[in-house]
Amino acid sequence: MNNYPLIHCENIYKDYQLGQVSVHALQDINLSIDKGEYVAVLGASGSGKSTLMSILGCLDQPTGGHYFFDGVDVSRLNTKQLALIRNQKIGFIFQAFHLMPYATALDNVALPLIYRGMKLQERQARARIELERVGLADRMLHHPSELSGGQQQRVAIARALVTKPKLLLADEPTGNLDSASGKDIMAIFDACLKEGATIIVVTHDNQLAKRMQKTLRLQDGKLVR
Ligand SMILES: Nc1ncnc2c1ncn2[C@@H]1O[C@H](COP(=O)(O)OP(=O)(O)OP(=O)(O)O)[C@@H](O)[C@H]1O
Ligand SMILES: [Mg+2]
């Protein structure tokens, strides 16, 4: 009964309209990803990787085609319905971290739990566990500007994991990290996979891509096999 893929894209297109010019960021994307898969997204700068991640993460809608996530056609849902799916099922680690500058690391990580109607104490307890997991036990009350780039990235990772998402999307998660911190992040992802998550990672890092079961390669907005 539950044997449909977690992700299924049918003829997905994404055009950006800039005045008279339209950019065809994605063209005729067809793909399926099963629950529990570990997938790398590769491609040159501008090939459409982040655009694809935004659609898979229900942050943006395709301009054509259908996107089925967890058995539901999300391509026609409204913004409120999309926000609900994101909060319940998806963790997103952005290329730029998108942390809240005036909130501490702890409050940044606890934030997604507010929409779960969870009490403050429990939100903070869960956020603490995630920050410990990414090695930031001694930085919980720091603001993003008081953290290094790699530490901010780890806060962003903790925030993505705090809701225990089915799908974890990471856009260049080790891009700002030294190789030791990068390895720590890889270990965290491996643990998430063991717990049953599906993970899709945009990376230029061949070491990282080698660990993954499936590779999606984009070129000028198209998937190349
Ligand atoms: N909001 C936007 N409006 C107009 N064009 C856009 C927008 N976002 C992206 N594009 C264009 O769509 C194409 C794909 O962009 P995208 O950000 O997906 O590339 P990418 O593969 O993630 O690149 P990078 O490796 O540099 O992050 C690019 O040509 C880009 O200029
Ligand atoms: Mg990008």
C-alpha cells in the first residue's frame, strides 16, 4: 500500500520571467526517489540545482508538470498547504544559511517547533539535543553574528533536523566547512539515514557524492543520464 516513491516528478518545468526575458531554469524533469535513498545533485553553476531543490522542498511551485511528494500532488497546493507539508515532513539546509540574526542559536533551532504547538520547555529541550549533536553545546546562546561560518552552518543543520523530517534537503552543506567539520556533517547525515530519512544533497564535493546511492546530474536545466 505504501510502496509509492517519496518523490515523483513528471515533466517538471520552471521558468523565471524577468521583464521580456524568460529563463528556463528547469526543463522536462522526470525522476523518482524512494524512501530512504541518499541522492547527490550535481551540475555546473546555474544548471538549476537550487531551483530543483526549492521545488522538491515545496518552497516553490513548478510552472509546468506535476510534483508528487509522499503520494500527494503538491504542484497545485496553495501556499498555506505547502507550508504545512514543509513543517511536518521536510528539513531544508540552504546554500545561504537563512538564520534569524536577532535570535540565539537555541531559539533558531527551536523555531520550527513553534508551529507544532509545542511548549517552550520542550522546544528548547529538543533544540538543545540537536545542537549537541552538531557539536555546538557551548554555543547555544550565541547569535549568528557571533558564530563562525561553519558554526552557522551547523546551527542551520540542527534547525533542519529538529522536526525529524522524512526528507532532508541540503544545498552545498559542506561548502563552508573545513574537511573535519564536513566529515562530522556526513556522520550526522549517515545517522539520519539509519533512522529512515531520505536525503538529497547538492554538492561539488566528489568525496561526498561517492557516498550516495544515486546521482542526478543537471545541465542547462535538464537531467542528463
Ligand atoms: N529568482 C530568479 N529569477 C530569475 N532567474 C533565476 C532566479 N533564480 C534562479 N534563476 C536562474 O535560473 C538558473 C538556475 O539557477 P540555480 O540557482 O538553480 O542554479 P544552481 O545550479 O543552483 O547554481 P549554483 O551552483 O551557482 O548555486 C540560473 O540561470 C539563474 O540565473
Ligand atoms: Mg545553487
